[in-house]
Amino acid sequence: MIPVTSFAGKTVAVFGLGGSGLASCHALKAGGAEVIAADDDADNVVRAAQAGFATADLRAVSWANFAVLILTPGAPLTHPAPHWSVLKAREGGVEVIGDVELFCRERRRHAPNAPFVAITGTNGKSTTTALIAHLMKVAGYDTQMGGNIGTAILSLEPPRMGRVHVIEMSSYQIDLAPSLDPSVGILINISEDHIDRHGTLEHYAAVKERLVAGVQQGGTAIVGVDDIWCRNIADRLDRAGKRVVRISVRNPLPDGLYVEHETIVRASGAARSEIARLGGIGSLRGLHNAQNAACASACALAIGVSTDVLQNGLRSFPGLAHRMEQVGRRGNVLFVNDSKGTNADAAAHALSSFADIYWIAGGKPKAGGITSLTEYFPRIRKAYLIGEAAAEFSGTLGDRVAHEMSGTLDVAISSAARDAEASGLPEAVVLLSPACASFDQYRNFEIRGTAFRDIVQALPGVKPVV
């Protein structure tokens, strides 16, 4: 745990008592703050009280004594409307921040030069975060990984020299971290997502930009430049005097890292040098993973990892659960869990990686549906549609892709496995890449992915992939 000392002797309101909220309560208390905990969910309030924290209905108390409101990233700060607790804080002139901001303030107080890597992007941030943490461990660093990827940031060990914090950050977390100042900031890509929480794509992109714009003096901003939003951001950072490393998997760059023929190349003026080879690394299959690997490699190089150690680390990376995870094989059929493919852009990465796909898709739909995926339709032998989005997806697929309305994941797996096996294709792939959120049938994508893995591995004759 990281004790938060910056509010010692002060009273702090904490709203949202899930994993990161309760971790914030413990960290603030350990640092000497008085915590008043609240949540819209009565069960969460009970758990906080059982953990020894004072609780209150923040609608019914005076805000005069609160030094700050620590807000869960799950509660809207701006769109579609500020959460009621945010409005109360603003009425009382109380600052609203999140747990990442608390971490940043503690790091500046106690270990301002300790390595701190922050990663964001619409797609690929979890894989890139996990890969960077793996590379750091291979290089011998005491590595702390958390944030949006799982462990709450304040539940990690405190910053110190020789210890690197590798933190995945969603746009919601960035929005609540006004003084975010990583030593290495990574922005992988930007495409339309979370518009319900940010109002416009422009605002969403501006929030993402803050992560790399805030890189501390002497630090490195790593930006994927294969979309127009990120290209413009990289140019602005350059003009602002930041050290920028551009990343591309689509075009050679005059300066930066790019991927060519499954090789990561570093360019500096007229000089070109090979950094690492990606060919044959199953956990980094596909163009999207080449982008993740190039961003992670740029980070490792910025921290001082040698190319030999980098190559060994890439080769030994086991991959990320629920992202292009090969969970089993039965005869000619490979089963792939890509439950983390929660929007069309993410699903495109998976669809582009295989040729003969029996695609399980659907769930809670997002803006735009799957209309952007038409170029991948020829790869899909048949689709199996589940959840709230099934009817919409059926309309988009039309006569172009054979499909059935499976309704639930277990039915979809059974039908897809049957059809893939009967196809006789040399490498048929049953792919769960839903292009949707999970919330209509599952609490999160991890639970959905685990359900897929469990159902597949219970099928007769399925063997693990080695």
C-alpha cells in the first residue's frame, strides 16, 4: 500500500467504494487523513463501515470541512452530466480528483525521479501495459503493475528509485488526475469510444492527450502516429518541447520506431537499426500487437533496457488473458478468447489476424456497431450473435455473412464448434471477439472471457494450446 500523506490531518470525502475506492480509503487513513466514505450502492457502504471507515450520505452533510473529494472513475465528471457528488463538491469549492492523482502527489513528495510509466489508448493499452511490466521484470526491475488493468494504484508498493510503476489508465482516470506527470507516457492510438462519457470525440482525444502532455521534465512521450488524432498530438508535443518518440506499424518513419517485415526498426535521420524481431512470437500475433510491441519497446529503451534483454523479453511474453488468448484446440479447430475486444476497432484487430473465422459477437452495443468491420466480412465463415446487439448486428451482416441468432454464449460456442469442425478447414478459428461491452449478460469482460474459456475447455476432446 502507498500511504497518502498529502492530506494528513484533513477530512477527505471518498465517493465510490469499489476496489480502487476502498484502496483509497485505506491509503488516506494510513497517511493520517480522516476519511468519510460514501457510495450509491448500500452494500458497498456496509463493506466500508465493516472495514472501519466512517460513512455518510454526502447529500446530507456540510462540505465545509472537506479538503477534497476522491471520486471513483465510474462516476461521470462531465458527461452526460456531472455526478451529484461532483456538483456538491463544486458548490462547496472542493477539489475533485481520483486515486491516480493521489499517487502522483505522493511520488512528487517522496520519490520524484522514480520511474513511472503511464499507458493509455483506445485499444491495446492492457496488452502494452502487461508487456512493459514483463520487459521490466526481465530487465531486473522491481516492477509494480496496476491501474485500469487490475490492481488499484494505491494498493501497490510506494515509489522509490529502482522500482518502476507501470500503470494502465483509462480516459476516466486521466480526467481525475490534473497533475499527471509520468516519466514515460504512452498514447497508443485514438478512435471513437466512450462518447457517452466525454460528449465528443474531440473531448475524448483531449483527455487522452493530457497523459503524454504531462510527461515530466526530461521524460519521454511515446505516441502511435497511425491515426490523425495522435499524429496531431505528437506534433503539438514536439512544438511544446517534449521529447517525442513516434511509433508506426503502417509506414516507415524518418524519426522514431516502426515495424517492417515483422521487425521493429529505429530511425534517426538517415540511420536505421534493427531493435527486435516479432516473427514467430504467438502472443504478439497481428498488426495491432506489433503496435503494442513497438510502444513497449520504445518504453524499455527509454528506461535503459538493452536490445538483447528486450528481444528475450518479447519472446518470453505469455500474452494477456482475454486478449487473443488461445484457450484450446480440438483437431483442426483453434478456440480464441478475445473477450477484451469490446468495440469494433478492437474486434478488427482479432478479425484481421485469422482467415477462416467462426465469429461469436454481441453484447451491450456501442456507437457505430460493426459497420466499420465490412472489410473483414470475407474472413468470417459464419457469425453467432448474442446479447442485446444481436438484432442490430444481424442487420449489418445481412446476406453478406452467414449468421445465426444464438442468444447466449454457451449456445454460440456449441454451434460454432460444431460448424468449424465440420468445415474440414486446416485452421478453423472459433473466435469470441464481441465488439461490444459485456454488461447485458456479464458483469465485466473478464467474467465473460472466463466463461468462454471454461465452456470451451469442457468440450470433449479439447486440448490446451502449447
